[in-house]
Amino acid sequence: MTFIMHNSLYVHIPFCLKRCVYCDFVSGIYDPQKETAYIKALKQEIVNIPDNVSFETLYIGGGTPTALSTGSLNDLIAHIFEQCKFTIDHEATIEANPGTVDIRKLKAILSSGVNPELPQGYQRLRREASGANRISIGVQSFNDDELKTLGRLHTAEEAEKAGSLAKEAGFKNIGIDLIYGIPGQSVNSWIKTLEKAVQLEPDHISTYELTVESGTLLYDHIEKGRLQGPEEEKIIEMYNHTIDFLTAKGFVHYEISNFSMPGYFCRHNLNYWDRGEYYGAGLGAHSFINGKRSYNTGDLEHYIQSLSKNELPVEGSEVITADKALLETFFLGLRKTEGINLEKLSASYGEDIQKVYEKQIRELQRAGLIETYSSSRGFGTSRVTSSGNNRMRLTRQGILLSNEVFIRFM
Ligand code: SF4
């Protein structure tokens, strides 16, 4: 059989123990009966993934995947590895929330599902490359008041414990997610959260600015004046401090919001920013295959019923035109600190992209928001030169004003 290489598989778990006030993800409150029906439907959807596809990465996200029982997680991960083919060096991430993990569950996650591509008996490799070999912990803050403001279920102590437990269980690739710009948060408090995160020695840290989405409880609180977000200057100070502090601690700033130890970039997310193809399974999950984006229903009952009749739960799709693909390349590629390769882009679109966007590039360069540079030696070792520039990236100021840059290319 000839295998088609698809970079990524995303599997969505739409359950949480409690709804956070800022959340607009596809997720509802955990219920054991719904869990059973959902896992059955999800497994059926996974059976339908063509068997001539080979994946490099898997990402089990949510919601809170670790809200599931240990038995369901075991069952699901084992099923994914039985049904889908993965490359020998696959990366498989599971999102976890503090307060929903114990050592038994973490060890079970790590040992369920073995990539059959691995040589039999190669125990060390088997453990590192089997099941979910990467964990991303939703810490958000190490300050209890801020966690309460966000409506998080866990405490700072539980967050710290989740990090230690992941290490104790044997995870060799651990990420921590943090949020800044929380109402009531001071720059000092953010600095303390970053320091605490680094003390846990994770391999990856994501730092997201809190976004207030309409329709969320947080939006309502802010609208009614019950809460107030930090001022713009404080946000800028927090962001600048984040870059200075984490890079001084040896982390590579490889995407607007993401930092990792060298070699620990999240390959799954890099694939999104590179506009690679991906399959999505689960409630509301998106796929991007053969230039077409499609998405599943976000209605749990409908999802379960469709799959009980073995009908695909796809709700809509869109064929991406060449113009839209180009915009996506700018929008997604400029999120990476290495930016985009203009030569490659021109070759794939059959047009000199630097010429097409000459005016915008010149204006944004003058404003100090982007820079073109020559890169022949790879990530982090490039030189900014005035000639022979084949790459374009955001400057630090451009990162802070990234939306304005993206709008200029639209
Ligand atoms: S844990 Fe994550 S997905 Fe669940 S409610 Fe909170 S923010 Fe949303």
C-alpha cells in the first residue's frame, strides 16, 4: 500500500469539570454517560480515517482530555494507535488540566497505545515514542486570585503538583500554558508566575494574552464594569518581560506566543503555522485536506447520532482559493519568529511576492514592524542584511502590533 503523508491528527475532547469565565471553546460539563457515548462515536469517526494516511503528530485537545476517566483515555489512545499509522518519530501531545490528573492516570496515558513502527523490545524508545509522549498542562497562572478571576477549578499548588507529577510519571516533553493580561494582574505578579513556571523546568512554555470573547461570562463582567483588564502599557511590559526573561533562561522564542528549549518546538502547531494538512476528529474539529477546510458539527447529540449511523458529522467546508491561501501564508507564517520564506512562496505561487507586496513591505519596514533578512543557516542564526533577503519576519514592535501588520496584507 502507498502511504500518503499527512502531518497531523487532532482529536477533540469536549468536556470540562467546570466552565472557565473566558472560555469560548467547544466544551461542556463532564458527564460520565455522555463520556461513554462520545468515546464510542469518536472511535467510530477515527475508524473512518483512510488507512493509507501516515501521521507525524497527534494532538488530543479540548476541553479537558484529562477530565475523562483513566479507562476511557486508555481505550481512546490505544484505539488511535491501532487505527492510524504514525511515523516512527511521531509527536503525540495530550492537554491536561491541574486537578484532573494523578500519577495513575498520567502513567496510564504514557503507556497506552504503542506505535507499531518502533522496533520490538526497544524499551526506552517505546516509552518515549508511544502513547501520548508530550503533555501540555493548562496552568494559566500561579496566583490563586488570578485563577479565581479566570474561573479555573484548580489552585496554584495543584498546578505546581501537576508539573511534578508529569515528570514523576515519566513524561520527557512537558509544556506549560500561561495567560497574561488577567483583570487585576500586576506586572510583578506575572513575573512571579513566569519564575515559578521556569522553576518547574518545562521544555515548552506558551504565554497567551487573555482575549475577551463576546458571549463569555468574562465579556459580560467587563461590559458591566465588574472587572477591568490591565492597561495597554502593562500588557506591553508583560510581553517584553516575557521575551527577555524566557530567552535569558535558554528558551527559544519561536512563535508569537511560544517558547521552547532547543529541539522542543511543538511540531503539531508548527504544522498549522506552515499551512500543513491535518485531520480533525471529534466535536467541532476542523480538517484541512487537499486545499479544503471542513469542520464537524458542534452539537454533541447530532455528533453522536450521526456516527451511530456511521455518517460523517461534517457540518461545512470551504475550498481555499489561491488568493486566500496566500493571505493565510502571511497570517500564519508571520506568527513564527523565523517568518516566511519569500523565495519559496514566490516559487509556489508563480509570482514574485516581494514585488506584489512591495508597497506594503516598504511601509511596514519604515514603520519598524517587519524586517527582511537573509537566512542560509537556519532558525535563530540569520543575518539582517540589505541585499539578497529571502525571508520576512515581524520585529518585536511588529509582534506587539501584529494585527495591524496582518491587516496591511489583506
Ligand atoms: S478548561 Fe479550557 S476548555 Fe475547559 S472551560 Fe476552561 S478554558 Fe475552556
